[in-house]
Amino acid sequence: MLMRHALTCTLVAGMIVGAGLLAGCSHEQPAGSRTMLRLDSAAVDLVAGTATEHDEARLLARAENELIRRCMAAQGQPYATELPRTESATDAVTRPDLASRRSVGYGLAAAYARTGGEDPLRAALPPGRQAGYDQALSGAGTRQRSVTIDGTTLGYDTDGCIATSRADLYGNLDRQAVLILVQQKARLRIDVAVRDDRRYRAAVTAWSGCMTATGHRFATPDDARSRLSEQFAQHGAGTALRQTEVAVAVADAKCAADSGLVSAAAEVARDFLSRLPDEILQHLPDAVDTRRVALDRAAALALPAQCTPAACHGADTHRQ
């Protein structure tokens, strides 16, 4: 997600993971009776990452930023509402975001160009005001809650402007945490299923041929990202390498569509949805309802106009 101060996701075994797909969180499907659940289009959008969900994710990110800005302003603190195009909340190997890739590629250059992850707004404040800024934004760090689904515990602060704004947008923090866990755990399992499916593997072969035809030789989409990451690690985020990243990422997205990789991934995902663990399926209706509430509230907000990619590229933000 595009905002700083990520919710902390911790495996019961103690492994800490980030706010993206929960790598390493896969478990065996629980035994017993299956949950009989009709998966409507909203549920499919939520866990399969469709184009509709991409658009909704952008709206929710903008709404959350605006609510945080208002909360911070009420306490006399600065906050940047623009979302810079340094990475995409919706881009994925099997769900490429072409608009984002045309602007910043995979987001690798921006990641390697960052120095220390320092919040520029906080750094610009006099030292005496930084503690007040931290507490206004994130709270005192002493009031926390957690929820656990399918073996993963998600902890989150309950005070500060980030927490207040999320509660306002999603109804309450517990419901938002359930939404995040359901979405991430389902997508992890779906992505594993997609990569293991013969339909997707055949599409990857076609993707590789398409990429070769454009002058970019990679065996898989993951190979493209990995090799570019190695280049950035060795040479830094120079202009030429940034341009190469964008070119490769755009070609990747186009070949993913032309080769059938995107459609194959979507087909496998739909086939796999009903085989998700009971615990995920049982929480799915509540997660869908929570997202609907948040989308309705986001649509009712008077949000600032979105900046262009060029303007956003240099904007400050808080990234989750």
C-alpha cells in the first residue's frame, strides 16, 4: 500500500513479514467440512486483484491520505496528500499496472534511490517538533490491538491520525485488519496456485518469446525484475538504467496481455477461489462489506485532484 507506517504482520511462529503479499505464510488447507459460499463479483475483485480492484485501491489510498491530512492539520502538523509514482499499490506479476509501469517501471529505481527511508516532512521540522509530529501521526505506540486469521497475526496501533483516519474510512480498525489479512492471505495462496498451474506456465513460455521479440531476453517476469534489481544494486539508480527499467516493465506488461499470461492467471485464480481455506472464506463476506463501506465513504469525500505522474514523482508522502 502506498503510505508509511505499515501494519505489522507477524506469523505465529514469529516470522515478521511486510504489508505486501505474505511470503512464507502458506499453510496446509485445514481438514473438515468446506465452507459453502457463493463468491460474487465483489469477492472475486477483492481477492483476485482485478482491474476494478486496482481502481478501488487507488481511491481508498487517496481517501486515507486526505483523512490523515485533515487530522494532522487539526493538530498543526504537515502532511503530504499526493501519492508519488515511486511504486504501485496495484502492480503485480500477474496483474501488471501499465500506467504505473510507464511512469516508474517496477518501482526499483525509486527503491534504490531512497536513503534511509527518512520522512522528508519530519526531517524538515525543527528537532523539538519531531516527537510531536510522530505522536500526532502514529500515536504513542502503547495502544495496540491484533487479529489472527489462518495462522497470521496482524498488529496495529489504535491511536494517532493514521489509526483515526482508517477507523473513519473502514468503520473500525478491527474490520480493516480483517480485510487486509483476508485479501493478502487469499492472494498469497492464489499466486502459488497460479504459478504451479500448467496454463500459466504455458503462458510464461509465450511471454518469454514475446519479450525476446521486443529485444528483452528473460525467461520469466520474475527473472526480469531480479536481473534489473541486480543491476541497480551494482550500479545505482542512474538515468540510463531507470530508462531501461521502464522499457522492460512496459514491454513486460504488454507481453503479459498479448501472451495470455494475464488471462491465464485470472482463469486459474477463479478456479482456485472456492478451494481457499475455510477460515479465509468465512471472513470473506465481512471483508467485502468493509470494503464497500470504505468505498462509499471515499466516494463521498472531497478529494484533491490527482497530480500528473511527472508532478507526483517528486512529491512527498507516507508510504505503507
